[in-house]
Amino acid sequence: MIDTVGAFCPHGLVARRNRETGPLAGLGFGLKDLFDLAGVPTGAGSPDWLATHPVPATSAPVVETLLAAGARLVGKTQTDEIAWSLNGENAHYGTPRNVAAPGRIPGGSSSGSAAATAAGLVDFAIGTDTGGSVRLPASYCGLYGLRPSHGRISLAGAVPLAPSYDTAGWFARDAAILARVGRVLLGETPPQPRPRRLLIARDLFERAGPAVTEALDEALGHLRAQFATVEAVTVAGEAAGAWRNAFRLIQSHEAWAAHGAWIARVQPRFGPGVRERFEAASRLDAGEVAAATALRRTIAAELRALLGEDAVLALPSAPGIAPHLATPEAELDGFRARALELLCPAGHAGLPQVSLPRARLDGCPLGLSLIAGPGRDETLLDLARTFAR
């Protein structure tokens, strides 16, 4: 395999296959460099992490599961530092190329996994999604991408960011392959009833803006035709900014709890954005974090009640297409804030969300997302396949 898009880590160009039969036989995959692979360093997008951690002797369970199902590992893919970014521009290792939107970022932190899948170097790729790092790159790169229900897939053997939000997700160019991977990683489950109600997040479409709403209108029309009941709803309303801030506070608190001692000891050379986020995380107010945690509990209860047992929620995957490479940091921060208002609801409630490559804007991909109730990941995979026909 020749890496034409800079998607793979220099230390991670290794191939592994345990068997040639199984449900994923014939499929090659990429693995985000947060997951341990026996005998190969885990770099987490940081040269200092790479230099200060031993080479793992065992592989993460997600890797073992895929290899046991007959999939072939192509290599480990680039990530933003400690997975704390939504851009995909790593100050140390560069930016994987987005073949679906040349001259634009691939999205992070699962940038290498998304870029490798979009370029056809792998059939699917494993990423992680804490605040949107599968859903946003999927939208930017024209891919299917699933963030599973929190806790559905083991994250043992993976570098954490914010454990109460962290999930292991995956990308594919094809909805059928997305579902094949899901059947392996999610395990055998009873068939889930088809949802009867489609809820359209009116306020989140409004926050994404008229250009995004217009671009997604045709796809939304096709989706409406699949449901007997369609209802426009308000998800966060005027509280969207507060929801985003609660996510920022809790994520930052958990990230510092996970890595603060290592940072104090090693003094790693973080790049722009990541450096400032960790610095801010070291100075959080405990009262603000407690209030954010209380708000999160309320959000989770409200969203689960809204979805019930028989609904899915439609919303934009992103507030726009992928920003240009080398966009000024202040502009990227503003776009990131808008993106998190769309991405944080599922994270707060631990819900599954799939991004569908169903639209284009200014010649670039734009995703439409569906959120389902907790544990209803298979429902989203089934809808993705139906919608792709």
C-alpha cells in the first residue's frame, strides 16, 4: 500500500491478518493511533507521548475483534494530539489530504482514518468520537460515520480523552460495509423495530444556517418519505450555547484528570489549540464543572424522553463544509464552537449518531445526521442502508 494522502503514521505502517475467513474477510482497515497494537508504539499524535510510553505487549480488544472476523489491518492512522481537536491539522505530523474536498481540512481528531477511507486506501477505518471526531470528518470527507452508544464498544487499550464521552466509531464509503463492521463490533443483538417517528431538529438546522439547510433539503425530503410521522422539534433552543459550554467544561475536566500528571512531568510540546485547551483545563473552577455535570444529566433525560422507543432525530452533521487548510485559528475556533452545538447533544446523552454523505455544498461533501435512542445503533445502520438504495 502506498500512502498517497499522508493518512498513516510513519511508525504504524504495519499489516496484520489473523485469518482469511469470517464476516469481514476481504476488507482492509485503518486503526487510529490511539489504540494499542501489540509490538507497535502508540503515538496518540504526539512525539512526546510516543517517546515516554512503552510499546504495548497486547492489542486493544477492538483490534482483536476485527482481526478475528477476518479483516486485514493496513496500518495505524494519524490523529490530532491526544485526540483533542476537530481539525485534523497536526503541528508535528502534518495534515492528511482530504480527497473529497481538495485544499480543505479532513477534520479531526480521526483525520487519518477518514482520509484513508475517502482515498480508498482502506475499506473502513476505526476512529474515536468524543466531541465529534467521527461525525465531523465523515461530513467533511463524504463518508458514512457512526458514533456508537457510549459504552457499546470497549475502549480498553485506547488512550482516553474524556472517558464519559469517548467512543470507538468507524468510517466507510459504503453503507453496507458500515453495517458489516457494526455487526462484528456491536455483537449479535435481537432485531430492533423500525422507528415510526422522524423528528427534525428545527433549531439545529437554524443554527447551521440557510446554506446548509438548503443543501440538505433534498436528502431530508427522501428521509421524510420513510416515516409515517414527521415532526419538527426544538432540541436545545436558546440553551445551545450553554449545552456546548457544559461539554467544554466536562471534557476539559476529564482530559486534565486523565493526562495532567503526565503533562506536568513531561512538559509536552503541544501544537496550537491543543496547548491552550490543556492550559485552560488545568485552571477549571470546580463549581462550574459541577453545574455543567448537573446540566448534562438534565440534557440526557430530556433527549432520551424526546426520542422514546420509536423515534430518530435528523440534524446537520456540521455547520458547513470543511474549512480551508491554514484557516486562521480564530476563525477555526468560531467554526468549532458552532460545530459543537450540533455535535454535543448525542455526546451528553450517550446516544448513537450516524452521519450520512447525502449532500454537497459549493462542490464539497456535507453530511446529514440521525440520532437514535441509547443502544439503537443497529437501527441507524439499517436506516443508512435503506437510505443508500
